[in-house]
Amino acid sequence: MEKKSEKRFNRDLALKVGLLLFAIAIAVSPVMFLSARSNLPINTVDASNQTTLAPKKYIRVDLNDRPLHSGAVPFTIGDRALVPLRKVAEAAGATVSWDKPSNSIKVVCGDKTIKLNIDKNKAYINDQETTLEVAPSCVNGVTLVPVNFIKDPLGINVNWDSQWQTLHVYTKDYVPSPPPHKVSQPQSFPILMYHELGDGPNNLYVRESEFREQMKYLKDNNYRVVTLSEAMRMLQDQESMDKVVALTFDDGYVSFLTIGWPILQQYDFHATLFVITYHTFLATHLNWDQINMMEADWNEIGSHTNNHPALSKISSFQLKEEVAGSKQLLESMLQVPCETFCYPGGDYNEAVVQAVRDAGYKFAVTTKPGRATLKEDVSLISRVRIPRGMSIQSYAYSLKEM
């Protein structure tokens, strides 16, 4: 029976993969499809290697050990990283001015003056002309410039983390924060479970007005809103979990991008998105380019399997494909580790949990109600469900330790 099941699954899998590739070829441009990032030496400058026609790849950038948000997700073209000019320059003590008629930008930092134009490869440092291999870009009103061009004039240091596809930027006067204080008593924190945002036929849909009010409540009451893995590491490291909240969104709906992300950006909040990898060609779900962009803007991407089956009711072969296979696909497309998993429908048994452990996930969440603690298995973490129609009073109550 299991051999027949495996043959039938292989046929179904081949059909689904074929449909997925066909949908990607039609719906996604070549540049988007190639947007999964690669391990490239960001600090290397080779004048013989012109990269202006290379595909764009989203990357993470942090500034003085804090996630950098500017309204435009940084990216590389070839191995040239472009970063938000104003945010970096002002952190380095520079002033930035914009001349709209000439479409030019001037940056003054000490005795250095930088002049450049959007989409132009010619730039100047103290009136000395230089040629940029990649021209500055304007995205959502934000100017992104090659980090290697501004590095020396602004006196900043940059380091590239290939494992997490992250560019670390440090100003010359940056002093790292002291390590956090350890807490000895047992702690817990809430992991909030969302699905769809907007109007819909059931209570898995949280209205935009409700979600906006909930995020405002967290900000106004000084909650620290982080990803699942970040919160779990804080708990394991015995950091204070007072007013720490993790946001999770199941299924990878496109409503996170259209509704949730702009609200989270407003408050510098981050979330964990559990993606169904074979649903990325559906109009209702995030595609790979959007998933890359969400990850680069400091959201965590976790696995919700390939097809969202009831894991306790499929063969061992199918189980491995759904659990380990989805992890491999996510890591291949995003080029960063996939550390978190979410059981579809909260369905699991002993074999399913062991498959999650064997696949190498560090943390896995259930639909079991409750706060996350060190007393529970890190492969069976509890969450707090947020349904539609929840009053702000009930929402506030759900955050508190019982």
C-alpha cells in the first residue's frame, strides 16, 4: 500500500511542480524569478565587472545593530549593495539636501561633500568626478546609493553576513549596547496567531481596522514586537520577556503585504510568516519575489509545508516531503536558514513531531492555546489565537500572563 501511495504521490507531486513552474514562467518576470539572493562579496569592487544589468536581489541592512527601515527594501545589483542614503548619512552626522529641479542630492559630512543624481553614473566627492558602477535609485521616494561609494566619505564600516544575507553598517561613533540583564525566574510570553487580514467569510479574517487598533495598542503600551525565533532565543537566553510579543501569520496570504506590512512598518514591528510553498503561484498568496522582499525587511519566513495537508494522515514518504522538502525549498529560494515550522491545522502526532525535529527546525508552533514557556517542547509551542471581532479589552487581556 505504501509503495502505491508513494507512486501516486510522485505523480501528484510532478503535476503540481509542473503547474507551479508554468505559473511562475507566465506570471513572474525573469528579474523577479532571479530575485532569490546569492552569497556575494558586498565589499568587493572590480571595475572590470560591469553589473548594471544583473538581477536585483533584496538584502537585509542593519544600522548600528538595529534593523534599518526606510520605506524601501535595500538590494544588490550584482555584488553592489545599495542602501538608503538619508538614513545612513544622518546617522553618520551628515546633512542631506535635495534639489528637485536638477534631480540632484548633496551630502555634507565634515570636510567632504558628495554630489550625485538619481539614475546617473557620474558622482562627485569634493568636486572630484567618479564613475559609479551602479547608479543611485529612487524607490518609494527613498534614494538608494551604492554603499561602497559613501563608505569612506561618511566614515562608516560595513560587514557582510552571507549566512543571513545581511549588510551590517556601523557609524564611527557607534558604541555597542551592554549585554541584556539575565532573569532567573521562569518566564513566558504570548505568540499571537493571525491568518488573513481584511474582510472575509469566517473569523480567521481580522479586519484592517481591528489589526490597526491592535498594533497601535502594542506600540502605545511599549510592547516589543519581534519574530518567533527572536523571542524564543530571548527566552532561552534568560532575557527579560516583560512586554515581549511575537506575531505569527499562517498560510502566507498576500493580505500581509497589502494590509499588514504597511502597519507594521509604521511601528518598526516584525513578524513570522508561515508560507505554504506550493501556494506561491496563487493570487491570494505571496509569490516568491514578495516573500523575498518581506524576509529582507526583517520578517521571518517559516514553513507551513508544501501543500498544507493533515500531516498525521499521510505516508511517511509524503511526510518527509512536506516537512523537510518545504524547508529545503524555502532555503533554496531565500538563501537564508529556515528555522521555524507551523503544523497545518494544528494537526500532529509523535511521528509528525519527530519529522519536524529530524528536518532541523529549531522551533515549531501549534494551535494549542497558551503562552510560550521553557517548560514546553520547542517543537510544540503554544500560541494565542486572535479572531475577528475581538475587542481591544479582550486583546489586552490575552497579552497578560494568567
